[in-house]
Amino acid sequence: MKILLKYLFVLIAIGGINNHGYAQQAAAGKIKVVLDRNFPDPTVIRVGHKYYAYATQGGNNGKTMNIQVASSADGLVWKYEGDALPQKPKWASNTHNFWAPDVFFDTKLNKFVMIFSADPNELTGKCLAVAYADNPLGPFIDKGEPLLKGKGFQSIDPKGFVDPQTGKHLLYWGSDFQPLRVQEMTDDWSAFKSGSSPVAVVYPGKDKTYSNLIEGSWLDYYKGIYYLYYSGDNCCGDKANYAVMIAKASSPFGPFVRLGESNNSLNSAILVKNEMYTAPGHNSIFQDEKGNRFIAYHAIEIVHQEKGRVMCISPIQYKNGWPVVSQ
């Protein structure tokens, strides 16, 4: 927390320099890397006085980690912890793709909940799944069957959200050139609520850039407004073209208004590439103990793309009704 607050001070009053060189980075407008290894689609949460980050499947010392996890005492210096889902679900025991975990603590269940994506054994298309743990490091145990099966990669990139106004448990997800969707879930996150149905909230192809494919939903609630973060449109590879975009609504079901729609720019991006890092995206939002907000995301170092998608964290604030990222 002290380091995070120092980080904010440095960004506001560029002077001095700490051991991580963030003053120089801020002055140059650099994307701020905190875990310089392949750690895609990061979700960061705070538990007491510590932070935990979860990421898509990756390797460590020649071993595959189904869901990567790291920890930090201050949000800047991170320790790689290994695999939060060491035991594959039975329905995905023969596959090797575990994607984009969303992790949070449910106070009523007194459990950590992980919602993630995986390829089923029959390889029909990616599935959404739910797992539970007593410890933020895991091991998370899958509930025994997929939450939702889908064609292609429609059923990926989940985000669980408890509406502070109604207490409803909601799940956002989507990709594969389809709209992002939300649907109400049961209070234990094990199934979609009976009688509910998915609602489309944001559609692809509505902005000039980064909009061909949209994914990576993340919902944040601030002063009565629901802010839906999402990313598009190509996360990876030599032609990676990715950015974080934003839309907002007065209800978690929408209708959501995109930034590019609101200001008539047809550009809803709030976090884009710079001269050193490209394809920043698939973010999460978290707060320190003082309530300061931060955005965690991945990016690709242009001259060292072999590293993969490294984890980055930047301060973020709401100004004039929209989030602004300090790079």
C-alpha cells in the first residue's frame, strides 16, 4: 500500500525516483510492467494486506501451470506462486487450454470463487467453468461440470459481479465476434438462475478501431454508474492489435453507451500501445486500502515478443464521467 501511494505521488508530481524507476517511466509515458513474464489476462484482487494475481495457462521451469497465480505485498513487486488449479477438471482432463480466470472472495460462501474458461475433452468449443478454494493460492476445485458450453470461443473471458444495488449475482462473458453478454446467476455461482437469459450489452464493429472482435469483460461500479471495460480486437501474435475500451450504463444490464458513441469519435479506447509495448488489454480493476483504483492488464514488449504478454499495472481515475489511465 505504501508503495502504491508513493507510485501515485510520483505520477502526480514527477520528481525524485524510486527503486523501480517509475518517475522516469511516467515522464516518458511508458506502460508499467510489474511481472516481466508471460502472464496473460490478469485478474488482481486484494485480500487483507496482500494482492493476488491470476492469469491464463502458462509455463514455469518446463512445467505447465493451468491457472497461473502470483502474490504481492505492495502491488508492485510480485512473487510467482505457481498453479492455482493444479488438478484439471474431469471434463477437461485431456486438454491444455485454461483461460482468463476471474477470482473473487464470496463472503456468504466464505470461499474464493474462480470462473474460468477451458476446452472440454470432446473439443466442441470452449466452456465456462466454476471452481472454489479456501485459500487465494488454491488449490481451486472445479464444481464437476461446465457452467456453459459454447461453439468456438464464444464462452470465454468471464467476469463475476455482485450488483451493489440489488445483490444480484451476474456473469459477463463473450468473444468470437459476438456481443458481450450478461446473465444472472445463483447465489453460489454454480449455475445460471432459473428463468434468466443472456442479455447482449456491447456489440462488436461499432467503433473505427479495436472493435472487430471484443472480449475481456470487466465491470466496475463507481458513484451509481456501471463501467464495462472490454478489449479488442487481436490479443496476440505478430499482428496483435489490442486495446482497452469502455462503455457505461445506469444499470448492470444496460443499455451501455460506449465512449466513442458518447463523444462521436467512434473511438472507445482508453489504453493503447506506445513506442515500447503493444497490444495492452484484457484488464481488471482493483483498489488499495485507501480506495485508490488501479488497472491491471497485459502487454507485449515490441523488441522482446518472446516473453509473451507481461503483466502491467497503472493508476486509473474517473474524471468527467469516464476512466482515465495514467501511463
